[in-house]
Amino acid sequence: MAATGILLVLFLFAHMAGNLKIFVGAEAFDHYGHWLRDLGAPLLPHTGFLWLQRGGLTVAVLAHIFAAVVLARRARAARPVRYAHRPKVQGSYAARTMRWGGVIILLFVVFHILDLTTGTLNPVGDKQHPHANVVADFAASRWYVTLFYALAIVAIGFHLRHGIFSALRTLGQRTPRGERIARAVALVLSLVLVVGYLSVPFAVLTGLVK
């Protein structure tokens, strides 16, 4: 769970860095999109790198879900008889909503692929002009897309806050000082990710990016 989670977090930050190029301008953003398709040439065919990346991410996501199911079953098997009265569990909101957050994120990933990867649900859907796709996607008339995107990103933020903390603890942070550091790192990284991703749709919505 920790290993696949770290891989996915690294991808999210790399993807966020690419998204932020939209503030440089349409030409730079479109160039970045074309560069990704040609990355690895001539060793790799056109879009070869992207397909390798997609395959790796798919394996990581499936392994992450599999690990979550295994851990949930182990937790259930450890206490086969339900408590007569279950006390209120102490923990953060992020920790208590990890499973539901995971489902929301999975649904968002499917929508995001159909929207900005295949272009099926995008008003423009032109792979040659990714900047135009993003601007059309988060236009004021499509406020519901921006709202769903924002809710999904916030869910990812909560998921990451608990997930990064848990991963750091799993990998050896067991001291009280280590726990405080792990909590701080998880909070900062999740906030950076949420702000970075939400800056794009709200920049389009407010007219900062056209």
C-alpha cells in the first residue's frame, strides 16, 4: 500500500508541475503536450512514453486497490465478532474517509481520462491543442465540471494527507518526533497539491487564463 501510494504521489506532483505550465501561455502548454507524446523518440514510437506511463499507473492503481482490499479483509478477520458497543474512534477526518475518498478519486480518474485524455467528454477534444481543451473544459458555462473537479481534488488532498502520513510511519517513522514530522510533511504536501491543481480551473473560471 505504501509503495504503490508513493509512486502515485510522485506522478501527481509531476502531473501538477506540467499543468502549471498553462500559466506560461498557450504555446508553451501545447508544446509541453506535444513533447510528452514525442518523449523517448526515436527509441520509443510516437506516444510510446505516454502508453508506458499509463500502463505503469494502471498497475500501480490496481495494486493499491488490491492492497486496500487485503488490509480491509485482514482488519475484519481480526475481529470477526462485532462489538456490542463500538466506541468512537479517535482519528482525523481524512483517516475516517479513506475508503469513500478512494471511490470518489477512482470515479474522478475515469471522468478525467474521458475528458482530457481521450477528449470524449470535452467540448473541444482536440489532442493537438491541449490548452484549448482545458480552457473549454473549465469555462463558466461548465461550472459543474469545475465543481466536480474541485470536490475530487479536495478528496485527493484528504486521501493524501492520511496516506502520506501512514506511508512514512510504515517505512519507519515510529518515534514521537518522527510522528510530528510525518504529520507536518503530509499536511504540507497535500496542501501544495490541492492548491496547485485547483489553481488551473479557477484561473480559467476567473478569466486569468484564456
